[in-house]
Amino acid sequence: MKQKRFVLGVGAQKSGTSWLYRYLQAKKNVNLGFSKEYHIWDAKYTSVCRRFRVSWLEALLSGENRKIWLMQNTEHYYFDYFCSILDMKDVEISGDITPSYSSLKSEVFGAIKSNFARRNVGISVVFLMRDPAERCISALSMKNKKKKFRKVSDCTDELIKRAKTEAYKIRTNYDETILELEKAFSVNEVYYGIYEEMFNEQKIEELSRFLGVDSDPSFAQMRFNESPKIPINKSAITEIAKEYKEVYEFALKRFPQVETLWANISQA
């Protein structure tokens, strides 16, 4: 009998996680439950993500919020919930794709793994990465849908300020995320994807093989949750790239292809 599998998407934000969710959601043997981002472990263990905690009052007002509250406040409900999905007919894969899980430490990753293992569920981790400066720009562009910046200078000032905050760093320090993942998971349990090369038939086949789903190359043409790119001064991009110099250097050693894929690597 084929082992049931849980997909843990750990980021990075604005690096293709919505595409990954839609890709999995389209598969007949996959059921991801009621949400893409459950925000359980980041809300519990990452200070800048405490805003994702669900209050008891919110839990009373919504069935989905009640489930989130139970996941955040009990030791077992998260695992019981996803195992109940995996017990459904024809369902082989479930998952939680929450980009800010990139902030988690190895102890939390290890606890997630061991709790599913006790329930005879295998785990597959997906971590997608994007040029750090471009990731920061895309994150701010997403915010700009609600708060319109009127001038290039406004965009630039806001980007420089945000890119240096803890909220942006936990989603962009790929080196730290990878080191924590590899303390908890074996090499064959983690898939690393580079956003700038993931939308092609070969990479989709590679990812599908890892996930245990049929490959669908038509998704190479699809994009989800994109935001109009805000205008940024080149000098600001250079400043952001330098802020993440260690991330660029780490990525270059682990994934040599980023030398040509990441446009801002030479600025770091």
C-alpha cells in the first residue's frame, strides 16, 4: 500500500507558492483541506507572525477559525485533521503551504516530521526561492495593491525600510531556512526550487516526481497572485542586494545556476 504523504510548503513568499498550491489542488489524489496557508507553526513560534494567531472570539464566529484555533492551541489537532483528510477515499496527499514557515527552527520541523511519522504519514518539504531583491520588491508590490504609492521615491523609501525589517528577513534569509531544514529532514525529503527556472516542462516534471503526482506541463504558462511591479530606483535595488549579500553567496554555492538566473546577484 502506498504511503500517504504530507506536503509542507515553507516558502519563500512571492516565489511561486500560490502556483504550487494551484498545481497540487488540481490533482485528483490531492486534498489540501480548507486553506492554502494555515499559519499554525509561524503563529506559535515566530514573534513577527503572532498576528496570525486566532482568538477564541474569532473561533466562535467561524468554523474554519475554530479549526485554526484548535491547531494553534492543542498538540494533536493539526495532525489529526490532515490525517482525517488522508483517510478519505482516493486521497494520497494533503498539505499546508504557508510561506512564513521559512522562519521556523529545526526543532519545530522535527516535531512536525515525527508527529506525522507516528501516524505513518511521510513528509515532503518544498522550499522555493527567488532573487532576494526581486522577492522583496514583489512583496511590497503586493502591499501596494491596497496602499498606492504615488511616487517612485515613495516606493523606494518604503522598500529600503521594509527589506531591513525582521518580517522581510525571515522570508528572504534562504541560507538560514535551508540550514534549519537540513537539521530535521534528509536530502530526499526536501525539494529546492528556483522561481526563475521553475516554469518549464523539465522542472515541472522534476517537481511532480518528487511530490508523487502526474506532471502537467500546461501549468508552465500559468501565474497566480501576481502584482503589478512597483517602480524602484536602481540604487535602491543595489542597496537591498547588499543587505542580502550572504544569502546570494550561499545560494551561489548551493545552486550555481542563480549566477545567471538572479539579475541582482552581481549587485550584492
